[in-house]
Amino acid sequence: MSAVTTDIDAPVGVLVAKSPGFWSNVLRRLIRDPVAMIALAIIVILVLIAIFAPYIAPYDPSKGSVIRRLKPIGTPGYIFGTDELGRDMLSRLIHGTRLSLIMGVIPVPIAFIIGSTIGIIAGYAGGIVNTLIMRTIDVFYAFPSVLLAVALSGALGSGLTNALVSLTVVFIPQIARVAESVTTQVRKLDYVDAARASGASAATIIRVHILGNVLGPIFVFATSLISVSMILASGLSFLGLGVRPPDAEWGLMLNTLRTAIYSNPFVAALPGVMIFITSICFNLFSDGLRTAMDVKS
Amino acid sequence: MINLVGEPSPILPVGERGGPAQPLISVRGLLKHFPVKGSGFLKPKKVVHAVDGVDFDILKGETLGVVGESGCGKSTTARLLMQLITPDRGEILFDGESAGETLPLSEYRRQVQMVFQDSYASLNPRLTIEESIAFAPRVHGVPAAKAIARAHDLLHRVGLEPVRFAGRYPHELSGGQRQRVNIARALALEPRLVILDEAVSALDKSVEAQVLNLLLDLKRDFGLTYLFISHDLNVVRFMCERVMVMYLGKVAEIGERDAIFEKTRHPYSSALLASMPKMNPGERTLEPPLSGDPPNPIDPPAGCRFHTRCSFAEDVCRQTLPPLSRISGAQSAACLMAMTNSGHSRAPVQMEA
């Protein structure tokens, strides 16, 4: 090759062998993880149940009968028994999937977007901006999450929307904190300095160099919050701050059935079992995701 | 000069305006003190004197080597030059124009690029090689296809076949290959000055030699100027025309390579040179030329910075801070022993007429 070249002599426009990207590698490892896949399958089944609830449920979930009250599990026609108003438990559990999933899942992505934005800005800006934002966040963080959710719902009044708002507010500080710490770490790396040295604006650096490297860990943390959100949402409904009767929601069902805990304990425990299964599936899936993303190369 | 953009512009490009005699970079009184965390609140404010008033020139087309112990301010100087951290005081003149004032910062950044020591940390793990290299031109408004074409050309120039490497991710490359990518990335904006901050220190010896030769080739082909920071004196001797020795945030000695390596005038430089590993077993140093650690840069000693470890230190050294003074056309040193009538018993004396 001559010392001085004025034209581009490298092959241009040739097909470049592209290596599989980070996310396709994560996906490949995730698919090989049996626990995460089983958890994901159960989550998918629950979502399908929620979507097709009216077609699956054998009875109307709000239609009761005084003569069929508190039938035990295994009663012919009512395999999961009936509740304190004689409504079919299976139908109510199926319909309850809808509200329970909404209340568990909806607050997390909203909090993910808001919390990540706050945390990434604080982490990238550093210095006094970081201190101001993070100390404000710490005020919310100081409350135990259950207490904060209950207090906010109580102040806003009961109802589905208010419960969703208060759950979102509870999760924003937690996600912002994780986002801030990950961003602070990434910001110190040489490739961010190299990007700054090339004259790129802060917005471009965040978009190209920060987001791709911080969203993964924040996302994993956020998925683990879904199970917490499910439990908190059930708690709010149990306290009468979330969904109101006669709507079917697992937390609310736990509340109304607590009077039957001595006479018919297995039926009374069923909504709790559902909450447990759902939240543990979200937890296992997020664990699998974390492992799949942890591995280098 | 490689010209990837197109027609030559009628106006002289930045970096050519001052003519060949004008230094490419003139640094005057550069100073950076980092506040110590936790100090200043109900306690006296403490600062680390990382770079404490540094003057030097980088001439056009030369390689200036910077040597010194860890913590002497080499990397901080590099980052100040890169404008990654803002200096507390001092001025950086790029070809006679003040960076950030008469020369806009974005224009300055096109002209000065940097290669970092850690080849892995300096590449975004989520971007392919070609995306990393094409990023800076894209920021400066080069269309995507053209930026990628330039990235491929540069990969070719640093000895990585674009067909094989352009679509790969950093973790799929070896350390030497990654450092080649970093060099290509630094060249993507067609800079005049490339700062190499320990750029070859993390590579093993055979790869290091390849990369050094590559750097020399690129310098010749692209008409580059290097600031070469290293702790390996043999490499500095091989690469550099001029050498700057730093000690505790100050320039101890600066001059042409042969002047520094053959007849150094600063006791710190001679200690540093004496610590160089020798090939000849008969010339091995038996006693350490210098003992102890450098003083804490939070609280640097008064007078000459080096007097606490210098075997020639006298009372005057504890009181007077020696300025960097010219000894010959090729060499300047900051030592009272090299200054006429400085009061040191070994200083040259000149009679009053």
C-alpha cells in the first residue's frame, strides 16, 4: 500500500460478517434456562386466562347463591368450591387474574420509564444535580414501601386508578436509585470519555453509549418488582384501598374469605396460592434474565 | 495527508495556519487541583495538586514523550489537553489559537484525539467495531454510509480486515486488536494531535512492538503529532523526538531525546534513567537510585518538589522553587543546580561584569 492515499482502497459496501448482538445472545441463553422458561410459560398461561376469562370461566363470577355457600374443594360442578356468597371460586379466580395482573404489572413499566429517566439524568449529570435529585428521591425511599403505598392510596382514596398511581410512585424511587448507580458506573468508563472527546452532546452520548449499557440491569431489577407489585396490590385490595367488591381480585378475595378461614381453610387460601404462584413466576423469570445477562462473551 | 472528505478548502485548515515553526500546542501555566472528598466542611479545604502549573510546547510533527512515576500528573495533563476536565487556570494554544475561545471547542476536538490505556473499557461493548469508529464522524455530520466507509478504510489501515472485523463486538477481539480499533477510532476525525495515554502499556511485548510500528507508520502517512505518555523509558526512547519528565504535578525537565537520555541535568531524571532495566548484566544497578515514595500531592513540600528525595538537596532547595529554565536550545530543567547564580553550591557561577 502506498504511503499516501487519496481514495478509499478498502473494500466498501461488501457484506460484513456481523456477530450476534448482545440481546440475541441473552435470548439464546434464556431459552436454555429451563426454570426461566417454565416460569415464562406459566406467566403466558396466566395472561391468556386473563384475556379469555369470560370464555373459560364456567359460571358468572358475581352470581351467588345462598344455598351453595362455602362448599369445599372438590364439590361436583364446583371443583374449587364456593365463597362466602356462594359464588364459584374457579370462575372468580379466573376473572381475578385480570385485575390482579393489571395491578401487578401496569405500575412497573410506568415506574421503569419515569425512574430510569430520573436516575440516568442524575447519574450522568453528577455533582450538585445528582445530589439534589437523589436526596429528594431518598425522602420517598425512607418510607417502607408498604407504608408508602397504603398512605398514598389512603390519601388519594380507594379505587383501581388511585391504587395504580400510588404503586407507581412507590416504585419510582427504587428504580431511580438503581438507574443512578448503574449510570454513575458507566459514565466513568473510557468509552464515554472518548465519546465526549469526539464532541458529542450529552443527549447523543446518553442515547448511544449510556442507554444500551444501563437499561439491561435496570430492566432486570424492574421485573423483580412485578412480584412485589402484585403482593402490594393485593395488600391494598385486602385493606379496601384497591379494587372494590363485587369485582374479583385475589387480594380482595383473600379479605372477604378471611371469615371462612376456620370453616373452610383450603378455599380461603386459594387466592393466596394464586398470588404466590404468579409472583414467584415473575421472580424466577427475572432471576433467569439476570443470569442470562450476567455472562460475559 | 489522507483526504477522505473531498476537495481541498481554499482556507488553510486548523493546525496549518500558524506555519511549521509555530508549535501545534502551547500549554501555559496549566493548573488543576482536585478537591479532596470530605474536606472543606468544618475542616480546612484540601486539594490534590494534580497538575500544578505546567508549561510545554508540542511541535508540529513531533512525538513528545511524557514520563514520570504514577501520580505525577501525566494522565491529568492528558485529560486537561483533551478538555475532558476543565483546568482551574492556564491556557492551551492550538496553533496559536486559544482553545475554547478563538478556536471553538468542537473544532478543537476534531483536531485532538486520545487513545486510552484500557483497550476494553474504551470501547462500548454494545456497539460493533465499525459503529464505534463511525460514531465520531456521525456526530460531526458525516452521513452514515460515508462514516461506515471511513471506518472500513481506517480498519484496513490499522491492519484489521474490515470484512472480518467490522461487524464484531469488542469482547471478540484480543487486546492488541482492540487497541488497533481504538487507534482507528481516534483517527476517524482526522486529528492533528493524538494523545496516547499509556496506549501500549497493557499489551504484551510482541504485540506492543507491532502497535508501536503501526503508530509510526500512521504518523508518517497522516502527518500526525503525538503526545506519548508512558512509564516505559525504552519505548519512549524508541518513539519520541522530545521527552518531558514530570514530578509531582510539575515539569522537572524537558528537552530533546538525546539531551535527556545522554546528559540529563535534573537529579530526578537521572534517577529515573538509572532505574531503566539494562541488557548488559555488568551494568546492572545494585542500589536503588531513588528510595521512598513521592510526597503526598495534597501537601507538596515547599521549595523544590524533589528536595525530600534528592541526594544533592541543600538549604536553598527547601526554600526556592526552581523555575523551568533553559539550559541549552535543546533542553530545559527545573533544578537549582542547573541555574546560574541560584545559590546552590553546585550551580554554575557567573561573575558580575
